[in-house]
Amino acid sequence: MALSPSHVAGQLRHLIYYHLDNNLIRNALFLADRLHAFEPRSFEAQYLLSLCHLHNGEVKAAFECSQPTGSRGLHAGCAYVYAQACLDLGKYLDGVTALERSKSLWASKNHWNKHSETQRQHLPDAAAVYCLQGKLFHAHKDLNRAVDCYVDSLKLNPFMWDAFLGLSATGVNIRVPNIFQLSPELLAMISSSQDELDILSDHFSPTEGSFPMPTTGSGVDPFMVSATLPDHDTTNGSSALYEKLNLSSANAPTVPKPIIHEGMETPGQSSGSEDFRIANGVTDPWDPPLAPARKMRTIQAMSLDHTGQEPPVAPSEREPPPAPRIGDRKRTVSGQVAHPLPPQMTEPGAPQRRSVRLFNQIKPTTKLTSSTLSGRDGREVKKVRSTTSKARTGSTSTVGRVVSGNRKPIESHDSDGKDHRATSIPPVPPLPRNAEKTKEIEALSWLLGLFTKLASGYFSLSRYKCTDAVQHFNSLSQGQRETPWVLAQLGRAFFEQAMYADASKYFSRVQSLAPSRLEDMEIYSTVLWHLKNDVELAYLAHQLLEVDRLSPQAWCAIGNSFSHQRDHDQALKCFKRATMLDPEFAYAFTLQGHEYVANEEYDKALDAYRHGIKADARHYNAWYGLGTVYDKMGKLDEAEQHFRNAAMINPTNAVLICCIGLVLEKSDNSKTALVHYERACSLAPHSILARFRKARVLMKLHEYKFALAELKVLKDMAPDEANVHYLLGKLYKTIHDKANAIKHFTTALNLDPKAAQFIKDAMESIDDDEMEDDDMA
């Protein structure tokens, strides 16, 4: 018997996927090499070989294997692996070109909800490819096209978290709840027919998320905002990106614009996704998948609400349901014969009672029904199934009724022989299959609600609205909140507010839950640096080094430890090592700049900060560093501009506002400086720096009464701060209160003996001023 090449190749492919699923990458790579040798011209063989190289960490080998087919876009898998390798190797435009050439192979694919324990989709779908394209454009600094790709990815699959992170990093304004909501496309992929889709969308009631449920056929773009425009960030010229993101004009009320199918021109991009189309307010949201032929009995049962009546729909939205055929018998899952309720009991179109929904959620399910909507146990369902065939004979129905409620209900006999109608629980007509899909919708809505809270917290933090971010994260359930990622975000939120003690508590919990976690640990090391906790900082550095000595976070922690010991040269070596390991690690460049400033090497500091901005244009710390260097060099105009750039990115940071005020104060613009100090005090009421500078500029403006009030508050906030007492002494000296002036000068001298000469000169000048006053008198 002749050897069958197709069977040999099929067996090899099966073995490769088996080893990939079991994370036996070297075995899979060996078998992929055999398959490629057996079928050297096969696109799939090239794809599997390059995929195994990529999983094995051999990026250049994956690039070489996938290049012949992937660069020309002949196979979707090869193009995808080739683009991933290009992203790692810095060949961003080559990866974009390969994905564009293969667009016809993946543009119409959507694999959401098609993966399970027994089912896989080995080729990428449109959502995954758009996300990868967005990363390539983002790395190439083409933010406009990156935003377009991220938006297309999230429209097809709102759970594409990488796309949301990338979208947040671009600096555009977005409405987070508009992303994570049940769209008609998601419902269409769960439901097998238009009738089921209408039933599920009418019955759905979100329980976790605060997002609105889009009505079927409403023509609402998930990324479209209302006519009330949000506050615009001033970063990255976000108005243009915002317009692309929401497909609407930023200067006019929002009007739904068409989302064109592939191959047609769209504003801001060459071709759009084929997910749905909106034209002139009339929506044809999706083409439902072909459903198998079903009996009229199923259609009738699915046209009922959970309360036994028709779901509320507008007359123009759906056709009236067909009348039942004569002789059909329809019963509910609970075994009752469906019958219409009297008009006085329920109002037509009334939604399902919340108590019924809660009751349905807590009742245990049975093997016969996916969800026990009627509240009955499994034994009654079995009884109904056994008696249904007998009940079919000898019964007719009245023509013209929508629901078959003209039959007598099943009668139950108690031990006393009396008949009782089974009316204690209202009938719940949906079939088990529909009930299962309802449960799937409920699970999906819960997940979308969870993603809404997580994304809202992350987006608020990315815009440095730290108080809002903390509120969003704290609204999570305890199980979700006590996870390393959420705790790390909470730590970052408190770090940005300069609340280092609180930030340390959260990062410490992250360390206890995930000792090998590296992400965000460079921030934790800076928190410990501010807290002057040398022991914990050294321990963290050693721990991170043991986890991965080639991670930039570990070398940042080591550098911060040396910096705390004032060994700036060793700290610089560590920070340089971090940037060598990851040239896009902006925070390490910023830490380099701080050490150069400490060494008074301002030219090198400027170069380090500029590298940080090149790595991440929204890294406000680097902009702040540039402003600090120019301020020390006496270039006040350049310093003010860079401080303002940093404040545009992080408008809620009181320190940046104080820096702008300080530069203005040095430029003899005290009145404008006072405005900035007042704003800083409103942003951070407990900021000692902001209040101190505000009091100082009030004294310059001869507003002694207000300055004294600020200094008294400041004295209570920081009783051991020598500068506060020194300034109080100068104020009392100015208003000729000699006793209080000497009192506060003496306190300042005790708190800071190093400044004794300045304080003694100020105290001696009090007597000189009195002598001058006596001579004038």
C-alpha cells in the first residue's frame, strides 16, 4: 500500500499541537522541523516551525523562517509570527506591511467565544491582528494609526486588554464604559438566530457593570460618546486622536458616522473592520449566522418573557410572532401548560421582576435543564417529560392565540383528594437552550462589568486622577482587589500622590503575594528611597536580582540603594545597566538624570532626560527633570516651558504646579506665581512645600495678614521644620513683633544648627532696626 503524504503530515501536525498545548516546546520544535522537511513548500509547515521558534524565545530564527511567506502576506499565521518578530527586532514597518498584505486572510475572522477545552483556533483573528498592528504603529511613534488599530481591535473583542493598555498609553480621551459593554456583535456570536438574540437582549439586565445596554438596532457605536464632550487632555494634541477614536467631530454634537466595510475608504484609515455598519441612523448591525430549521414550538416558547408574556418591543422593531398551529401542545419547563395571565395581574410589556432573577440565580441547576428558571426541582421535570406524550392526545388549541394559554392547567391532588391548581410559581416559558444562553449572557455581562471597573481605574491612573483610580479599584470585590496587579496599581496611585507610607503598604502586600513579580518594583524601590528605608530597599534589590538578574527593575532597585547611600557613581552604573537591558525603559533614564544632577553634571543629565522622553513621550518625570536642570542653569524660560509640559501630562501634581510658580517667582512675576501656589494648595491641602511658598510670596506682596494665617497652619502641620519658624521670625520682625520674632528665630536655631549664622544675623538685625527707628524718632 502506497504511503499517504496527507496522513503523515496530519499526524505530524497533531503531534506538534499536542506538544505546544503541553508546553513541550523543544519537542514541538523538533517535530515542526520534521514537518517542514516533509513538506518544504507548505505554508502551514513554515508557520508551525516559525511559531515554535518564537515560543522557544528564538526571535531571529522565527523571523527567518516566516519571512519568505509572511513578508508577502501569503499565509495569515506566517504574517502574524513575522510581524511579532519584527516588533521584537525593531522592524516595525516591515511587520505592518506583512499584516496589510495578508488582510484578506484575517479581516473577516472573529474567534471570540470559539475556544474551549476541546476546541482551538490556531490562526489569529482580526482582533488579535489589529492589536499587533497597533503595537507596531505605537512603537513606530505613529500614534494616529495606532489608535485606529487599537479601536478596531476593541470593537471586535472588548477583552483584548493589550489593546486597551496601548490605547491608554497614547494619551487620547476615551469613555471607558463605552468599550466594555454588550454589543450586538457579541450577542450575535452567542445566539444562533435573530429570535434568540431579541429575546436575550430584551431580558438582559446588567448586574455588575455601570454601562448601558445598547438596544438592538439602535445604531450606537460602542466608542461613540454623547453630545456632551468630555474634558480634553492637552497631551499629544489629543483632540485629533479623540476625533478618530470616537469617529466624530470634537467641535460638534456627536452624530453617528458610517463604519465602512473592508475595502472602502474611512476617515483616518485606509480600510475599516467588517464588524458592523451604521448609515444615516439606520442600523444593520450584523448578519446573524444561519440557524438550523426549528419547529414552530421552539419559536413560540422563545417569544415569551420570563413572566409568561411577550417581551416589550416597539411595534416597528419586530414582526408579530406567528400564531400556533392547531393541535400543538406547549408546556413550560416546570410542567405547567402555558396560559395568559389576566390583564389586571400584569401590565403588558412589564419587565421581569428582580426577585425572580435573583431566585433563578440561587436555585441549583439540574441535568435536564441548564438553568432552573421555574424554581422547581429535577423530579418534577422528569414527571413532566413522562406525561407530555400522554397529554398530547385529545387536546386542541384555539386558532389565533399567540400563547397557548387556553388549556386547563395540570391539576395536582393532595392527600385529602382536593384539587389544587399549580399557580404558586408563575410559569417561565423559555426553553432550556435559551436558558443556557441567558446564563452565558449573565456571565458575559459580569465579566464586562469587572473589566469596566479595572479599566476605569487604570485609565484614571494613566491620566493621574489618582483619587478616582483608588475609588474604582476599591469598588472591586475583595477577591479581585487582593491580587498583585490591582494592589500594584493602588500602590502607584498613592505614590503619585506622594503618600509614600500608604504606597509602601500596598507594594509590600504585592511582594508577599507574588515574590517573583518584577513589574512596578522599580516604583517600590523609589518609594523606599523616599521613606529612607535603607534595609528594606537593600533587601528588595537582592530579591529582585535573584528573581531575574537581567531585568531592568532589579538594576533600578540596586541603583536606588546606592543612591540612598550617596554613592552616585555606582548608582549611575546600575541605571545604565538597566537601560542597556531595555532601551525603552524610560524610568531608568530619568533616574540616571537625577544622579547626574546630584553630581552637577547638567549636560549629561539633559541627555539622559531626553532619552527618557524619546522612549516615552508621556513620561512626565523626564520633562520635570529637564525643567529642573534648566532652572539650575538659570534658563528660566526653558525651565517654565518644560515644567508646563510635565503639568500638561500630569495636571494634578502639586509639585509640578509649585515648580511653575517658583520659576515665575524668580522672574519677578509674584502675582501669577501666587495663583499657581494657590492651585497647588487646593490640589494637595497637606503639601507643606506649596503652603510654604505661598506664604513666602504673600510676604513679598506685603500681604502680611494672609501670610501669617498660612504660616500658623503650616506650623501646626510641620512643627519641626526649621524653615517655617525662620519665615515666621522674619514675618514678626517685619510687623515689629520683637518677642515672637526672637521666639521663632530661636526655635529655628535649635532645629537647624547648621544655619546658625543666617539665623543669628536675622536676630541681630532686629536690634539694628529698632535703633534706626529710635534715631528717626
